[in-house]
Amino acid sequence: MNAIVHWLAVPVEQKAETHAPPTVKYEVPNAVIVRGLRTAYVGIADNKVAEQLLAYPDVETLGAEERMRTEPLPGTPMTWEMLESQIPLLGAGHRHQAAVGLGDVISALTRKARIPECGSCARRRTGLNRITVWGWWRTRKLQLQPEG
């Protein structure tokens, strides 16, 4: 089931420190936020929270036409659809509850760099996954290591 995503234009506030990044004026739980200098674009799937935000006089709905004219993150290949696909996952339990191995980290980085994974890379990833880099406190299925 696809949730209806509301895109809102919410004002941001600059803190007293000049080097501090701007923050969203109102509290927005479980949302994708793209911050600008004066306005933040907020994508939210919760109808109740969207209605509460729209009750403020300086919060507006971001229409499809305006999204077409605006680049969400200038200089990156990120699209509104890519951002919108992340919103229903917010607030839900993370699908990957196991520990993360070094091979998976390197594989993710090379995928981001658009380097294809060959058979040797897959074997190397499996071998490097014996080294846990994140989530060592979670229970991880024991793997027998070959002798040598």
C-alpha cells in the first residue's frame, strides 16, 4: 500500500551563531527534510502531522508544478521521486538488523561509485564480511572460518 506523501514548504530559522546551520521552524517527526536558506521542503506521509503543520500561517503545500521547477538538492542526481520513496520507511524498524561487515561497506561504496561487482569481488566481499565494522553488539550468526 502506497502512502500519500505531502510536500510542504516550511520556514527555517537561523540560530544566533552565524556558523550554525539553519533549522526547521516547527518540529517535524518522521519526515524527509531538504533544507534551504529560507525554506525547507518537508516530505511527510502522516496526514495528522501534515494538517498540524498546515495550520501555521507560514507553511504552504508544495505543488507538483513547483517541484518540477525546483531541484531538491542542487548539484546531485537526487530526484523528488527518490526522496519520496524513502518517506514510508521512516519510523519503521530497519530491515537490516544484523551486524554490518567490512565487505558490505566496501561493496556499498563501490556501488555508489558505479563500479560493477564481479565474481571475484563477491567472493572478496564474503571474506571481508568476517570483519564486523558496525553492530558488533547485535547477535550475529557464527561463521566457521577455514583453517589456514
